Amino acid sequence: MFKKDISPGSKSKVKSSVQRAIRNQIVTTYPLLAPHIDEIIPKKEQLDAMKIPDRVTLYLLSSTPLFYQHMTDALLPHLRLVHRFPTCFPSIRIDRGAIRFVLSGATLMAPGLTSTGGRLPSGDGEEKGGYGEHGGREGEEEKDGREGWYGGRELEKGEPVVVCAEGKEEACAVGILSMGTKEVKEKGKGPVVEEGHYLGDGLWRLVTE
């Protein structure tokens, strides 16, 4: 979505009623962020909105990018926010071979997730943990013998998701699932994430000051 460089648009102050609605939407969409909402958007701080190409709005606190939104679609976290709260978002993990494709703006395909290095939710809704736990550090001894935890509940088509990478500490992309994670496991092929924002893209490089 943001393969090309983006010129910063004009900023406008978000109305207090809209800011409250955004806070509520964040807590509803990302429940694990709820304990941090006052740190992310303090009640007495002013949220700004910046219009950028393709009918996308970027929400900022001062010059810090927080979330972006295409028209009235779901609020998606900027990767800088994901890196601050890495275990608070529904996550999947790609294998090493898929990293260069994702970071070039290619659509994330199922084989990069179903291979040995990939990770998807277990499907066990009773399983507990923090998404992307331990960050998948290469060579790190994980708790309980697990290489990170990528959720018990299967994620559905249309849900926001963070993309982690095998052997990397920080998430590399965010986007919307174009296929549910259960279907990804069953089919093993096809596009999985769309409308992505990835490390090094135009949104990442955008100067917001």
C-alpha cells in the first residue's frame, strides 16, 4: 500500500468526541492494548490527523505516528507503535525465506507461514499467552520449549494482524487478513495479508514533524 515515498499532508486537530471514539475503537479491536491506552493516547493530550495518499488518515500524538486508517476501515497500528508494545497485537510469523518478499512490498503468501519457520495460532482458544511472545529471537531458549506464542484463537478473514519474522526481534509488517488462519493451514496456498505497511516503506519513512 505504501511502496512509494509519501509527502506529509496537512494536520488537523481531532475533535474530542472523535478522539474518545478512537480510544474506544483501539481497546475493542486490540484488547491487550487496553492497559496501555492512557500511555498511547493520554486523555489530556491532543491527537492529530494527517491526510496521506489513497484516502488514508494517519493519527499522531505530536509527531509520533500511532495508527492509520483507510477510509472507515479498521485502525491499523504503525510499526513504531507495534515495536513499543510487541506482545499486544494478534500476530503470525513468516519464515526466513519470506522476509525479503514482504520487505519489498509483495503480498504475503501462505507457504511462508505454513513452513517449518512459520507460526500460526494453535486454534486452542483456552491457551494463554501474549502474541509474539519472546519475539522469536534466534537461538534463544524459549519458555516451556516453545518458540514464541502466536495465539490460541484462530484469526478470521478481515482481522488486523502483525507479521513477525523468524530470527528477528521486531515485527516487520502489519495488514488485514485476506484469509482466516484456519483456512491458511488447510489450503497452504494463496494470499494471506493485504493492505500492508512494512519496514522501510513510504509510511515508515514519512517525516511527521
